[in-house]
Amino acid sequence: MKLFFRPTILSILLLAMSGTLSAQLDPNINLVGTWSKDSLPSTVLYNNTYNEVWGFKQGTREYAVIGSTQGTHFIDVTDTSDLREVDFVQGALFGYRVIHRDYHDYKGYLYMVCGEGNSTMQIVDLQYLPDSVHLVYDSDEFINIAHNIFIDSSSARLYAMAVYSEKTFNRTAGVRILSLENPQKPRFLGDYVTQSDCHDAFVRNDTVYLNMATEGLKVFDFANPEAPKELDHLFFYPGIGYNHSGWLNEEGTVYAFADETPTSPVKICDASALPDIKVLSTVKAP
């Protein structure tokens, strides 16, 4: 899950995901609105209805993207007192089996994947907002299932983690790289196959921070997608668990990541001296 909007929008997204905020909100975060849809089914396995959030700005308006068991909901959150679903795109797979979807936007398009079943990668054109979005690509040629995606805008590449495709290379627990030189027509560049799960990634300027589940954090140079070079591997660190996801600051000096493990704190790393990434401090939720 990736959350990057301003605090007020973050509150909206969190509440839309869960339906309720069971924990007390941080005093620096103000809840300004909620959105949900009672008619949506929940999953059998986890009883969850919503599964992922993303956000983007198109023109002068702000939008929240919310994944559900049925598909993808586009919510106009510009006016926080009037949250409106402006469009909906049904997933290639929908219903009680859908546990997770993932999103990333690039050059006016939103890229959408699903982590379960007989699914596809979908691309929608956002230029018609605030009226609607247009589905321009819906194919399993390169991605049938993917758990997470990340787009490196500096090189126009999409990185997909934990991919399955019946038409090409079957299963890769690692990373599949697609070119987005033509944003509506992805092109296959390569696979990085790993023995253990690669859960998520953050990418900038071909430097890829891989959240490797039980193998910690790995950092690669993917300038050549057919021959990536490992730059660093952080395996032992405070609160080690299932390495889940992370984010790099704008300056490229600090990388923060979290483990999907109860009581494990967020790790704050010095990323300015690769290949010698170090944990500087940890932050534990109250």
C-alpha cells in the first residue's frame, strides 16, 4: 500500500479503505470527509471490501483512487465537504476473490493491476476528467497477476512485482520490467527472477529499492534490465520481519521502509552513501 497525499486526503483514503478508524487519529491529522459504498461485496478470506489507495492531481483538481473487490473507484476530493465518485472501472477479475489491487499514474494515465485470479493489467486515460476516465488497455499479454507496481518516470519504465502471465514467462517471484515509451502500449524489457518474494519496490533513475519480504531490503542498478547490478543488501536491522514497502525522499538521501510484522517500527535509512545504506533511527506508532 502506498500513501503519499497531504494529511487531509490521507485521512479520507484511510477511512475509505477501512470503513472506520479504530485507532485515535494523530492530533496533527484532521478528518475532513469519508467515502464508501455499501453495495460492494467483501472477500471470503479476509472480509475486506477495499484494498488499495492512490492519489493524483489532474488540472486543478485532486483525485483519490480506491481499489475494491469490484474494481477501481475515482473519487474527486478537491472539495473535501463534497466527495464524489466521478467514475468506476470494473476489474477484469471482480468479486469475493479479489484481495489486492495496485496503482501508479504516469503522463496522464493510470496503470492498474490485481493480485489474484484470471486478471489483466488495465490502463485508463485521465484526460477526460472531471467527467470520466477512458479504459484504453486491458490485457494479460505481459501481466496476468501482479502484487505491486511502480513507475520510474525518469526512464519511462514500469516495474511489476510478483508477476504471473500465462502467455509469456509464467511466474516470476521477482520483478518484470515494461517500457512505457508509448504509455498506451507497454513493451517487455526483462525479468529479474528471485527465489523469494519481492513484495514491493521504489524506483528512481534506474536505482531500485526492492522490498524482499523475508530477505530484507536490496538495492539494484537496473539501467540494463537484462543484467541488473546489486548495489547493497540490508538483511540485519532493528525490528526485522517481512520487508514490506518503502519510500525515498525528494533529495534521495533518506529511505524509510516498514516491515509487515506486528510491533516492528518504521526504519529511517541514510541512502546518501550507496552502497552503504544504514538504518539511522526507527519510529514506532503510538
